[in-house]
Amino acid sequence: MTGTEPDAAAGGWASPHLPVVVGVDGSDGSRSALAWAAGEAAAAGADLRVVMAAEHRPFGHASKRAERTVAALAHGVNGIVPGERLTHVVYDGAPEAVLLDHLDGTRLLVVGKRGLGTLNRMFVGSTSLEVAGRSPIPVAVVPTGWDQAAHRQEPVVVGVEPDQPHHALMHLAFRRAERLEVPLVAVHGWEPPGTTAELPEDDGGELAARARFDELVAWWQDRFPEVEARKRASPLHPAMAVLDQAEAGAQLVMLGRHHSNRFAGFGFGSVTRAVLHYAEVPVLVVPTPDD
């Protein structure tokens, strides 16, 4: 198999010296995101930066309230991340812009799946989609009420497109499973013609795609021999295949997203959108650079 070598594929995201950034607004959803981000930073030995947006109001009232809120939230995870590696900051502006404009020199952005709603318009569901679709670094979207400790032994699930193997995604998925000492479940979904799950002789290329899927997983398995890699080829739409596997038990779903510095638009399609919308586990969206 040819392709980007693992170390190069990971880019700067692999560096333990780069901080984790989490967007908060005081909602239950952002508290879940903060707890997940704190655990992630602690496990990686990374700094944690807690960020809040305060859209401009006269006399700075919104900013002062945001300062109190973000300070209290950061204090709540001080026992997970050492104080010297924990910072908090309030930026003036819309949440999407605040997060996307302050990612230089960071390794991961974490947001909640839902936010406060229309009152303050901070970190609502549209914000999660916005940053996941545009961020130059991986974005984790954490559902409200998620308890990572209850899922610590469950596998990592990664969605695989055999025709677009996303080496950065595969490297990060295998490395995470290795670090957590849990299985990695690689999922490839397709919708066969007709009503049967059996592949017909003329399958529109699915047999070849299945072979590429097997080859891709085997190639990475050779480089991470300590990881128990499981393959799941499913006769379902790719989004449903991934969601079914997540529902069967997972602590994280990982998906790739096309990323190009030449364009500012969204880089993911219906599969990632559907998984982000319906998944009840954290979803990590990994931008994959153009070849």
C-alpha cells in the first residue's frame, strides 16, 4: 500500500506540547465538553485552555458575567488538570468566530453538542457544526451528559472510506486505541442494489472497495500490532453503519473531513453531518489535507 507515512500524516496534532481548547457557555452541554476535554488534556500531559465568547454589549456587562462564568468552570476541573497547565479566557465576538480565530498552536478543539439556546446564542448546535466543518485542527463534539469513565473500556470506532483512506485519521485512530488499550473498530458501509445484503456479481465496484478496505486496515494493523483491529463491512448507508457500531458500544467515533487551505467552506458531507446529529457518543472530526 502507498500513501502518507504515519508520522507525516499526523501533522502537528500529535505533539503533547500543544494545548487542548474547549469552548464553554455554562450550559450542561458545555460542562460535558469541559469534563471530556480536561480528561483528554490530562491523559496527554497537555495544557487546557477554557474559552468563552461574549458578544459585545454596552458597558461590558456580558464580558464581566462571562469572566465569572469561565473562571468558575475552569476552577471546577483544577483537580484534573494541574493549575499551571490550566488557563481561561473570554473573547468578544460570535462563538464560531471566537473559536476558529484562536486555534493557532493548538492540538484539539472540544465543543458541546448543544448550548444555551436563543437567549445568548452561545455554542448552540449550529456552532458545533460550524467549527467541525471549518476547523484546521480536529474537533471533538461531546453530547450532553456524557460520562467518559463509564465507557473507558469500550472501543474506538473509525469510519473508513476505501477510496479516500484519510491517513491522518487512521493514524490518530490507531494511536488512540493503542494509548487507551482498547480495540479499534473500522467501519465501512455501503448500500447494495436491491434488497439483499449479498453482493451481486456486478456490484458497482463494492467488491473492489471491500478489498481496499481490508488492505487499508491490514496496513495500519501492521504498524500498530498491539491494537486489536476489528473490521465491520456493513450493507447500510455509511452513516448508519457507523451509528449502529457506536450504539453497540463505543467511547469515541472518529471521522475524516476534507480540508483545504484554498477554501473556507465546509469540508464534510452527509455522512459526517448525520453522525454528528444522531450520535450519542463523542465524535472526533479530523480534517485531512489535500494531496
